[in-house]
Amino acid sequence: MTPIQQMLLGVGAGDTTTDALWLTASQKANSALTSRENIFQLYSSSLTETAWEVPAGVTSISVAVMGGGGGGKTISNPSGISSFACGGGELSWRNGISVTPGQILFVKSGVTYNLGATGPTTGRLGEDGMSADASKYVSSAAGAETTYPNSAVTDYSRAGYIRTWSGGSSKWLIFADGGSGWEDSAGGGEGVARMLANPYGTPGTAGTDYINYNQNHGYGGYGRGHNGYSYNADPKGAGGAGGWTGTGGHGSSASNQNGNAGTGGGSGGGGFSSSSSDFTRGRGGDTYMWGQGNNGAGGAYNGGGGDGSASGGNTNSPPTDVGKGGGAYRDGWVHVNAKPPSCEGWARIVWSKDGTTRNFPGTNVGWPG
């Protein structure tokens, strides 16, 4: 944010905000958020990074991001591809990151995106839109790759992340992978490894300073594949969004069965769907951004998975639909049923004005209702 924007928003001297949130437009407009402008800086999720300036007086932040759910794999011949459900987005968090007032961070929530009819059809680009090279991003629907610069870019992946320019290159504060869109496809789960390969600052200890990816924490649930070898066959369940100290639930693995519950505050996987055209069925649940709470239940037959961390771990339950994201979708290619994925992720930065410790997954980061 520019100095002029800071003046308009009251950031700097006398600023009382302690959270910056990136959400969907409908979530951002909720009165439960807009009435707390003294706490929240609100931003709309976008394919374009937000250049966010560390406020005056802030020298340490904790961050959490959610990747978008899987879907939207580009294919050239839909009639030759089986029906599928997709994997949930990854959740990542990191605490106590040293920053400098005025430092610019580039923030991207896990916005879902279909790479388009001219997009890549195989490999990582076809799965989640990410470049295999951690220093580059996919810069066009045709799959071109470009090195991250010291400026905001439009990133075509389903990942959520925060980066900064340091020592002449782009470095990661945090990264959450987007869910995959293949049959029997995994949810996101490679983001922390990407952060650790080129981190900003010293990451510290897994499980305390950042999410314990060694135990698969944060991973999205698996989306299950076809039920028959036809693009219009009934699919199995989609995966749930990742958990704060666990994983998203996997989608149902067989006909007429329920999805699996999430763990560690993660969401549930979707149940088997008996329809190849009804998008309300078999979808994975979302995980809320307000710290670890309840585990999302597995979806019943023809039902979606339950949301994770919607209640149970917070003093006050978050408002419905505010701050959740990263679940996976059913049958996400626009070429078949003209329905792109809609499982957006989110991003959150927290800090303290009075020295109070604020760490994920559960220290003074709950919904302040």
C-alpha cells in the first residue's frame, strides 16, 4: 500500500489495525468484518499480488495462507477423459517473522483459475498452475514462466503465498500449494518445502515456528477419480481443505460411500456423487482462517464435506462464510459442464501493538467476535 493509501486508511501513527485479510468479494463485504475496521485491513482475493507495506512500529508478524482447491485441468478431448473429483488446497502457517516497518510484502491468496483452452495439458502446470521452478511463476494462460521480480505480478497458480524482495531476489515468507485436478488426485502439500528451499529469514522449528509438513500437516485431502471410464460418468468425492495441525479429509473412494473427516481442524472430504452435472454434490469442505477449531465431518452420500475450524477452537464461532476457503470441487473442467472451480483460498497477516503474543494455530488468532 502506498503512503497516500496509508493516510487514507489510517495506517501508521494512531493505527489500531492488527490483521490484514485477503478474502473473496462476498466474504469481504460481510458486515461482521466491515464493522471492525479498527481491527481488520480487508483486501479482495485476486490473481494479481497485493503489494502490502508493513505498518509503522511493526517488527514481527505471523502469517497463514490457504491454497485454492483443485479443478480446471485443461484437456483437448473431453470425451476421452474420465470424470473426476479434485484435491483440496493446502493450509500453511508461520510465526514470529522479523520484518521492517515500510517493508513491502507481495501477497496472493489461493484464487482458483482455469488455465484456458490454450493452456498446458500435462505435468505440474496442468495440475495446479505452478511452475516447477520455485523462482518462477506461470505468467500466461499459455504456460510461459517468468522469474519473480521486485513488483506485484499476476500469478496463474492456485497457490497462496507471501513473498518479499531480499538480497537481490524474491524469497518466501510462506507458501501453500493449490489442490491438484487429476483422477485420484492429491490435495496441496508441497508449499512448505518450497518455502524452506528459499526462505525469507530463519524458518525455525517445524510445529512451533511453522506448520509441521513432515507429518503432512496442512495437506489437502485427496479427490477420488472416475466411476467408469467416461467423462460424463458419476464421480467420487472431492478432497477437503487442509488442517492447521492435520489434513483435509479424502473424498469417498467407492460408490455410495461417505467422505472422510478432516483432522487437526481440517475440513471433510465429499461423499460419492450420483450425478455428473450437479455441482452441489460431492464437494470437499473449506477450512476457516481463524485458527484451529473443529474437524470437518466427512460428506454423506451425495453430500459435501463439513467445514473445518468453523467452531470449537475459537472463543466465538466465526460468522458463516467469512474466512473459509480451499475446499475442492467436483468435475471442474469448463470444457464439459461449463463450470470452473470456485474453491478460493485466503491469506492472513497478524501482528500486535502491545507486545501480546499472536501465533498460529491458536494463540490470540481466533475470531474476535
